[in-house]
Amino acid sequence: MPQPRRKHFGWGREGEGFAPEEREFAFARLRERFGVDDFDRRPPPRLEDIALRQPRIAPPAPLAGICSSASHDRAAHTYGKSYPDYVHGLAGDYASAPDVVAYPRSEAEVAAVLDWAGGAQAAVIPFGGGSSVCGGVEPRLDGNRYKAAVTIDMREMGAVVEVDRASRAALIEGGAYGPALEAQLRPHGLTLRHFPQSFEYSTLGGWIATRSGGHFATLYTHIDDFVESLRVVTPNGIVESRRLPGSGAGPSPDRLFIGSEGILGIITRAWMRLQDRPKFRAGGSVRFPDFFAAARALRAVAQSGLYPANCRILDAQEAYNTGAGDGSGAIMVLAFESADHPVEPWMHRALECCADHGGEPELAGGRDAHREGAAELWRTAFIRMPYAREVTVPCAVINDTFETAITWERFAALHDKIIAATAAAIRDATGRAGSVTCRVTHAYPDGPAPYFTFHALGRHGDLLEQWRAIKSAALDAVIEAGGTVTHHHAVGRDHRPWYDRQRPALFADALRAAKGAVDPQGLMNPGVLIDA
């Protein structure tokens, strides 16, 4: 049956959103945090009230059947899901809407759209699920270089083309959404086992292009780990890497396109490494007296070689905000799974590591414990979080997240620097206190990936300036403390100034040269990662 349309404002499809009880829980926490009884609410724009400029180009007749300039298509492809995207959308500002949205059904049609766009001097924006939280899909055309913008939506290319059961791999089209991808693998007893928070509304090609991080916290944390080979359509031809389990033949061509964020071409197919579907599970939650005690336990688990599927820690306020804790202590959500063997011995040893640092199990052990207590409360909140912004931004709430990674010996200093800088910026920008919380989403033997969330009460008309002041102070602190500007959310346009500070200058020149080779007109996703 046909699915409801993607929202032009908000997360997911039309008709989806927070249930009344979820909305009440969220606003109860916000009222408590800001000491207010009510909020200055502005209604989101209706589609019929959005003024879009007339399309500046039209597709040629052979492509007309896969292209649209309808208002909904253009509005729904104007923005991703970053905080600035929501603020612009709330104001009814869709000035950067693409002129045409193309829905190719084959690689040949992708190439044809790129050829047409090149002749029309149109920028090309690759679009998977539109879940970017860093300004990665907005057709922002600076200067007079481009005459129009064409967004290429890959949703019609979502098939699992071939399954190699012996090698435990599959050839999958880039437009495959998470749920449909897993549904096609399930009859084979296989799974990609990559579950980002945006899983339901993001695609394989988008995961690869943004170096997506999945829900699993150790060992196989990024999509990089699963890519066996790639096929990419660029404006200058097709690039296809050889399918191998490993190779030492020079720099990897796959690595050039993994994380390229659509500036080099469009990922149409990929051979992906798969896993057998898990049969054995154990999990639960562990309470700690403070966040750094939990971090020490997390380091012990990460360096033990146990490789839990989930091993994230929430500071006391983060646990309280999501309903996973009462605010008096930090929480670790811990889980193991395997397709081959029972995992209780691994769980037992991880709990011993936790006990060494003052951790006390709240609920841990059996197959379903990871779906009970604090672990299940966190899991539910995690999945439902993306629906929050469409109800909080209209109430002038400034809420955003950013994540980084750092080595263990620098973690405490980075954490404290970021918390202090962000809290001070909130006070300076809004005139009142807000909140800054931290969780650690991924753990490596040499360091954690801390994930920060901030909330502030802003003013309509000033939200972008207030957000920018807060986010800038936070990311300044990240770079100054030696962290990365992003662990798994990508760079986009929002993080670009700090990415420019992080990357080596000669590498930027090399990336620019690579773009010149595959995209000589500079059509692909201008303004992301490098300037043409």
C-alpha cells in the first residue's frame, strides 16, 4: 500500500508525531527546566501558505516522467532536520527550494540527470532520506555560479539486488531505506546490523556518504566497517571498486567516497558485509554514583575485548530528561548479542568491570532484560527523540546536539570544557540558564565518543542568532580540546567552519583535486566539505 507523504516540516511522514503523553512528558521537563508555565508558540507553516519561486529550469522530455516541480516535492526537499532547518521552515522561508526533484529508477537515469544538470548549470543535491542534522541537503546556491538546483532523490532505487550467502554479503542499491533493507535480508537469515537513530528515515547511500554511526557501541560502530565495494555515478563517469574482503593495493577507492557527503557523485550500489541474525541476547542497566565513575567502567569494558552490542552511559540529567533515571546517578545501558553462542559469560564479566567502579545492576541478565527497566526507557526515548523538534522549535526552545570523540586521557578535560563553554554561551545568548547534558554513545579501546545535548529558551525572531552563538561556542571548545567536529553526524554546512580548522590544509587541496577530476563543473552539493 502507498505510504503517506514525507512531511514538509517535521520528522517522518504526514500523520506521525509525538503522542499526547509524549508531548506532555517533554513539556513537563521543559517547564521544570526553565521555570515557566507556558511558551510562545508559533504554528508551523501549512504547505499551501509557503511561497515558492517559479522553477528556473524544466527537465527535457525524456526525463519529465521521473521529475517533479510540485510544491510538496520541492518543499519537502528544501531542508534536512538540523535546528536551522526547522527555524527556517517555521518562518515559511523556503527560498532555497530545489527547482526540480528527480526520482531516478536506474543508474542510467542517474547519469542522464547529471548530464542534463551539467548542461543547465544546475547544482545537484543527492538526497537519501533527508535526515541530515548538519545542513547537508539544502540547495544553498552562493554567488552566480549556478542557475538552478536539482535534487536527486534515490527512493526508487532501494532493492537488494543479490545475496552471496557463502561470503555473507549483499549487493544493495543506494536508495534502500533501513526497514526495507532489513526486510529483504530477513528471509536469508541475515542482517546489516546498522541501526542509526534515523534508521526508519535514512538510506544506505546516505549512511555511506555521511560515514554514519549505528546504534551498536563497540567493534562495528560505523558504516565503514561494512562496505565491501562501491559503485558511484559521478558527473565524469562511473567509479566501481573491486569486491574484496581486504586489500593493500594503495589508498582505498572506497574510502574516498565513504564520508564524501555527495560532493563527488551518487552512490548507486554497494556490496555490504552482513551478519547472521542474532539468537542469543543478554542485557540490562547499571547505576553509578557519578558520570566519571561510569566512564571509568566504560573504559574497562571497552579495553576488555568483550565488545558489547550496547554500552552507553548517560549522565544523571540526561537519564532524567529521557525518563531512564531519577537524576541522582549516572546510568549505563549494557547489552550483548550473538548469532553463534550464549552471551551470559560476557555479560557477567562486563558487570564485574562495572562493579570495580561502583556500578550496581538495576536490571541485568536474561535475554529480554535489555528491553526492560532503564534500558527500555532509554531505547524508547532514543527512537522517539527525532519527533521532538517539530513541537519544541515552534515554542522557541533551542535544543540541539553535537558529538565528538577523544582519547581517554583527555576525556574529562574535554567534557568539562565543553559543558562550561556551552552553559556560559546559553546564558550570554538568552539571558537565562539552560541545560547541557552528556552521554557516551560509542566506546573504543583508545577513547569514547561523547554526545552533548543542550536546551535553552530563546526568542522568536532571534532563534538562529542565539543557536549560532551557543553552537559556535560549543564547537570552538571541541576543537580547542582536541576533539573531532563530528563522530557520526557528518559535516554538512553547519559544521563546515570547524571542519576547516580540523583537517590538514594539504588534505583539503587533495580533496579539491579529486573533486575536480570526478566533478569538473563543481555541480555536486556545493558548499559541503570544500569550496569549488
